[in-house]
Amino acid sequence: MAFVNYERTHALIEYKTYKEPSNDDLVANVPKVKVAIRLCYLTFWFLPLATMWFVCSWDHTLYVWWCKAFKKMLEITGPAFVKFGQWAAMRSDIFPKEFCDILSDLHAHVTPHSLRHTKKLIKENLGGDVDELFTDFNPEPIGSGSIAQVYFAKLKDTGEEVAIKVCHPHVREKIALDFFCIQMVAQLADSLAPWMDYPGVA
């Protein structure tokens, strides 16, 4: 979680109450049962939509519906896939412009987490409730991305306007799990089709 003072935009203060594990530690400690469940979950979402592409690509109305469904699926499946959507939205040189335009909403309009989680995280990190720390705290986030969402507020003790950036629940663990799954799929594809040379993927 972080404060950004909009009068001094270069000032960034991070509050941490514990030593965060490294990404390597997170990946190394992923339980195999969780990996299996996650792979089944991702297959449940990706396979039907991938199959429907062959039908939807022939009709513009169905194509737009498919693009919106794909965007929603990326939101549902978690931050790693939202990141992919954000990247794809900027690559109109690779993907159709209409597809990129629909995915561009993922930059700041991802479905936000609950206000309850925000208040809980603020209290854990800053040692006080929202009403004790801020005045004019806007409960509606001004933006929500793949990793976190942002709120506007004023510090009660100084009156300074700040933006509060709060991470989504368990975001690092979710990304580590998905990267582990993606790496497994890439290694499997490499072993089954070694003639498909994609440097750095597996």
C-alpha cells in the first residue's frame, strides 16, 4: 500500500508490516494440489471461449460479444491474465483494433475488490481505521487495475490530499500460481512440439 501526495508527486511512502517473500519463494512453495485445481479452473474458462472463437469470428456482432466475454474472462481468472489483456490492448500491430479497444478498459476499470478489504488492509498497515486517519475519504476507487486500486482522501493530521493505492487480495500468491501454471503448459507444449521454437517461453 502506498500514499502519493499530489502536491509533491515525486514523494512516495510505502508502508510494510512484514517481510514480503521473493517471487522465487512463492513459486517454489506452490502446493501441487493448488496447481491441479487451478489448471482445471483455467481450462473450464478458456476452452469453451477458445472453441466459440471459430463461430464468432464469422459475424461482427458475435465477434464483439466474444471480445467482451474474453475481457470478462481475463478479469475473472486473475491478475496475471489481466496483465496479458493490458499488454494486448496496446498491441494493435498484432491484434485487431476493435479487440484492443475493448481490452483497454482493463487498464483502469477492472472489477474492484470490496471496501471491506480496503479498510482491513489500511488498518493492518497504518494502525488505524479509515475515519481516524483520513477526512473526505472517497469509498469509490478512482481506478482499478490488475494489481491494485486507488482512492482519493485527505490526511486528517495535515489536510494534504493523497491517493491511496491498495493491493487486491492475495495478488502476489495468485500471480505466482498462474505463472507456475503457464510455465508448466509452456514446457509441455515445448516437449510435445519441439519444432515450435519460442525462445524464452519455456
